[in-house]
Amino acid sequence: MKRQFAILLFSAVALPALSAFAQSEVYLCVDSNGNREYKNTGATKGCKRVDLPGVTTVPSSAAKKPVTQTVSAKPTDFPRVNDTVQKARDSDRKQILQDEMRTEEQKLATIRSEYNNGEPERRGDERNYAKYQERTAALKDDLARTEKNVEALKRELGNLK
């Protein structure tokens, strides 16, 4: 559907412009599967000539001088936060990130101990080896994701002033 729309759009916009240069005819061909295709020859079975309208050109108006505006560095109506409020916000943000970091590091330690270097202990409900492999793969994914979270939190804490 998108392809047909693109072809139709191309034929409506570009082909009239190209027809002046190419001076050839355009044919709409439909194959046995119902697929439409535009061609410059109508030798194939199921092709019909498409009459395209002429190209209309409109001259541009005279170029206008761009309007220059002076932009101030700080708009007067921009909300302003005083330094003590901003320092309190920064402190809260740092505390939240540190709490998240502790939580993620604890989670990472738990997953690492359970993962046991790729050989976690088998559970009683994992008599089927496929279930064990699924849990091992899930632990590996959790481990990788948690390590990335810890790295991101370290970067974020490093970016703080």
C-alpha cells in the first residue's frame, strides 16, 4: 500500500516534470496478481497509457529581506530559581541517585551469587533441563541489564557538580 502510494505520488509530482524532458509516454501496467507498475513502454499485456497533465510553473516573488530580531540571552519572563532552592534540588537528586545505586548494587550482588558464573544451582521444579537453561539465560540477561544500570548511575553521579 505504501509502495503504491509512493509510486502514485511520484507519478503525480515528478513524472509531469520529467515528461517535458523525456518526451515519452507513461503506461500503467497491472500484472496477473493485481500489482500496479508504471512503465515507459506499453508492450506488456495489461498496460494502459496514462494521460498526464502539463506542468504548471509559477514564478517566485521578489526576495524579501529577512527580518532580524534581537534575542536576549535571558528572557525577562523566564522563571528564576534562587540558589538555595537549586542547591536543595541538586542535593535531593544526588541522594536519590545514591539510593538507586545502592539498590542496584545489592541487586547485582544477589544476581551474581545466584548466577554462579553461569552455573546456577538447579531447583526442584527444574527436572526438565530446558527450564534450567531458560532460568540461566534469564539470569544472564538480568545480570547484564543490572550491570548497565550501575554503569549509567555511576556516570550520572559523576556528572553532578
